[in-house]
Amino acid sequence: MRAIVLGAAAGGGLPQWNCGCLNCGLARAGEIPGASQSSLAVSADGVDWAILNASPDIRNQLAATPALRPRALRDSPVKAVLLTNGDIDHVAGLLGLREKQGLSLHATAEILDVLAGNPVFAALDPALVTRRAQTLDRPFALLPGLTAELFAVPGKVPLYLEGATVATDLEGEQTVGVRLESDAGVAYYVPGCAAVTPALAERLRGAGLVFFDGTLWEDDEMIRAGLGAKTGRRMGHISMNGPEGSIAAFDRLGVRRKVFVHMNNSNPVWRAGPERAAAEAAGWEIARDGMEVTP
Ligand code: MLT
Ligand code: MN
Ligand code: ZN
């Protein structure tokens, strides 16, 4: 199995167009690498590939990744797209795949309903792009030699569907993690997750490779930096640090390789410093665009 991080950043990317925070400034100045929005490419054989989450940056991500370039006049190694939620940073890139290329689009029925409710996604010709509703906890063939299984993780509905009150720890079809299995091993991809519940911890225990939600370092970091009014909790994202954070939650799970993905541009782990050092000391890697990982 091969996994390539196409985009390591959360929605907005690094730098974000309207953000003057420390990290965004460092990225604009070329002092830290920039990062595009959340997406992972996976393959069992290196020939056929699936894109897990279609980010608004997909055009550049595909162009930058040799394994994903056409091999014939009209062609793409991308045979499947899988969505873990309906957030804009994970679905807007579908519109960048509208040029009459056959592929299958996998998500829960609830997420496919969100797409069906928005006519702009009909730009993906239904004769060529087959939408496949996947049942939670039921494995399916994503690609030749690569099985996927969706499982519920705590989360919320997409921002654009939020009502007056918002439950941020729903467990159902709106936010899922993915278990991937090939002859070469098992990997998990969980780019959005509000909490590591006991059930999720047991699921991930002893895994060889986990890509996990690294949106924020601290729950209130955006508020403290003057960037916004929301906590990570309100956005449906667990933070890395603290007694309730992901670093602590994974501490005794025995996961061999732990990679943070979907980092918000406010997260201090983008730059060298005590936070990044603490994450690395706890055995975590901070994803970068183009990083390839094999389980
Ligand atoms: C999130 O991960 O919380 C969302 O992508 C936020 C957004 O839609 O911008
Ligand atoms: Mn996001
Ligand atoms: Zn910023």
C-alpha cells in the first residue's frame, strides 16, 4: 500500500488567503513550507489510486504528484474518490474532477444526500461518476487489492448546514474514519474527529499506521491568537495538547506510526518550537504535502 499526503492543511490551507497570523506570514515568506488543503491519495498497486477527500486544491495536488498524472490522451490513475464528511475543504474539489472522467464516488448515504441536494455537483456526469453509498462498518472494494471500511467518529454536520444549535459530538454518517486494508497492511485515516472515545481507542489500538485530525494544538488557540471566536470543540475537532487531547489519548494505544493531518494554519506545530517538539517526542509525525507513507 502507498499513501501520499496531497494536502496536509485544514480548510483555508497555509497560508490562508486572508490570514496574517505568524504561520501564514512565515509560509508567505518561504520560511516554513506552505501546505494545501486536506487530502490523501492511496493505492495498493501504485497503478490505480483513490483520493480520500477532494480538496479545493485538487488541481495543483494532482499536477504535483507524478503517480497521479495521465498516462494516455484522456486518462487518470484516479479511479475512486472517498469522502469522510461534507465539509467544503473535502468536497469542493469534486468540481475540479468534472472533465468527463469515469470514477466512483464513495461516501455514506447522508453525505451523498448533501451532494444530491446541491445541483452544482451534477457537473460530475452521473453516467461517468458513479455514486456509491457505503454502509458504516461494512468493508467494500475501493480499488483492486484495496478494501475500505467507514466507521463513525464523533463530529458534526458541515458548517454550511449548521442550524441554530449544533451538536458537535454526533456519531453517525456525517463524519467517518476510514480503515484501509491491502496485502501490505492496514492503515486508518481520520482527518476530522471531535473526541477519542473508548470505542475509537480500542479500534485503533495496535494499528500500524494512523493519519489523524491535527487541526489545533490547543482548543482555544484561534481565540487567543485573535483569529476567530470558535474553539476546536465547537468546530468538531479534538486538539493535540492537554489531558483530553489526541496526544494523550493515543499515549498507550501502541500505534506504530502516527501522522497528524488536517492542521489548521494557526497550529504552532507548523513551525519549529516546543509544541512541535512535544508532538514529535510523543511519537507523532506532522504531515507535509507530498509526504509518502507506507504502512
Ligand atoms: C472543518 O474542518 O472544521 C471545516 O472544514 C471548516 C470549514 O468548512 O471551513
Ligand atoms: Mn476541514
Ligand atoms: Zn494564518
